[in-house]
Amino acid sequence: MKLTEAEWQIMNALWSEWPATARQIAGRLPDDINWAYTTIKTMLTRLTDKNAVKESKKGNIGLYEPILTRQNAQRSALKSLANQAFDGAFGPLMHFLVAEEKLSGKQKEELLQALTEGEQKDGGKEQSK
Amino acid sequence: MKLTEAEWQIMNALWSEWPATARQIAGRLPDDINWAYTTIKTMLTRLTDKNAVKESKKGNIGLYEPILTRQNAQRSALKSLANQAFDGAFGPLMHFLVAEEKLSGKQKEELLQALTEGEQKDGGKEQSK
DNA sequence: TGACAGCTTCTACATATGTAGTAGAATTAC
DNA sequence: GTAATTCTACTACATATGTAGAAGCTGTCA
């Protein structure tokens, strides 16, 4: 599932708490976003068509909830990026991150933690196109 | 600098070796991409307009070379992704990668290496919007 | 000195994306 | 119970993106 930039905004707002009305979502968008109410409705309709959210009605008011999980959205966004910009490999991607972006000591520790933690379990999850 | 999906394809082909002609770029695209020659020219023109590549002429033949570096393109793609999908923070992004994607032992080792390597030098590079 | 083949620039067009207005139905507020 | 408010469903429209055709140059090979 591929989300556009505007759709990410809506989904981020929706993931934070749901079910939610369009009005509530409007209230949760970043301050620098000032979309008309109908713009939000349009996005919500498109996301519903895409099966990323589900709409139900309480009276005549639409209640929205995510079908696509944040985790899945993140996963596929990362996969696209890896394919597109890093020859499909996560290794170089992470390497790039570690090398390029300065991490705080705490972040590094957490990462080390996560890295060694994962050591026990193995998985054959392959990423393909 | 924001590249579209199609533009990434062209740029990937161009970064691999340049200067290059449109014909050469065509030859380097992934097998599953079969764009008309003029499609490639169109992309190249758009990338030139965007200042991502520079065109020069050898006779009447266009020679292209990247202005935007792969590293910079990767950096900004990652930044967008982080902002869009991970609340602007690289830490969680990496954490997600480490937790979600199964890395080979070698990759982990390289990462650990990279993580501890970076330890000496510090940097104040902050990522903002 | 043409006939081709390959290159170039322009133009075109469908679909996707961002953003919102309108008009009518439902709800709320006196 | 009527006016103001708030929703909802449709429609609209500009710009971005993917993809390519047409027509005119240019160089080359017989």
C-alpha cells in the first residue's frame, strides 16, 4: 500500500486515535497544515477507496478507522525507498543512516541493544520487488 | 531535491557511469523497464530543468551528467520518509529497521562496526523540517 | 547525393495528486 | 418550527507524473 504525502498526514492523525471523525482529524493535523474541511473528507474518501481506512456511520456522521496499520505503511514505504534508492538492500540503507546521521548516545545504545537482541531469532524474510 | 520514481530510475542509471548519452542510459535501465527512447529524453529534460543533471553537447548528441549526487538524493529521500512516517526522527526509523527486517550476521556486524566507529567523532547536524 | 538511421525538440494525453467549492440533507439552537 | 450550523456527497480544477508520438535535423554509407 502506497500512501501519498497528503495521505500520510491524514493517516498519522488517524493512527493517533480512532475511530475519529473528519473534524477530529482536522484538529490533529500539524499546525502548518490548514486544509479545508472538504479537503480532508476528499482524502478520507480516497483512502477508503484504497482500503486504507474504513468508514462507518453514526447517524449521518462518518467515523473513520484505519485498516492499514502504521507498521505496514512504514514497512512498505521503507521497502520502496530501499528499492528505489539503495538497490533494494536494507543493509546499505542502515549503513548510510548510521554513517550520515548523527545519533545521540542514547539512540546508539538502543540500536546496539536492538541489534544484539535480535540475535536469537532468525528469519528468512526476503524482500523482493 | 525530490525525485519521482521514474526519475530515480534515470538517476540510478546515470550515477553508475557518466557522462552518458540517453541511449546509454536506456541500456542500463532494469530489464523490466522498457521505456521509449523519447520517454527517457523527456525525463532527462525534466531532470535538467530541476537542476539534477547537466546536459552538454558533443556535436548534436546530448551528454548527461549528474549534478545531484546519489548521496544527497538518498539523504533527502530518507529525510522525507522520516518526517512523513516516523515523526521526523531517524532513531525510530532505524529501530524499526533493525527490529523488522532480518539482517544477516554480516550486516549486523557491519552495523555494529559503523555504530561504534562513529563514536569518536561527534556532530551537531540536526534534522529539522 | 540520396536514402536511412539515429538524434533532437515539441507537443500530447491519461492518470495521479493536492486542494477546495457547491448544494442539499441533517442537526442544533433558539 | 424556522434559522443557523454542520455534515455529506459531488464536482471541479490546477499541477505533477508517466509515457510517448510526430516532425524535422544530421551524419553516414553506398
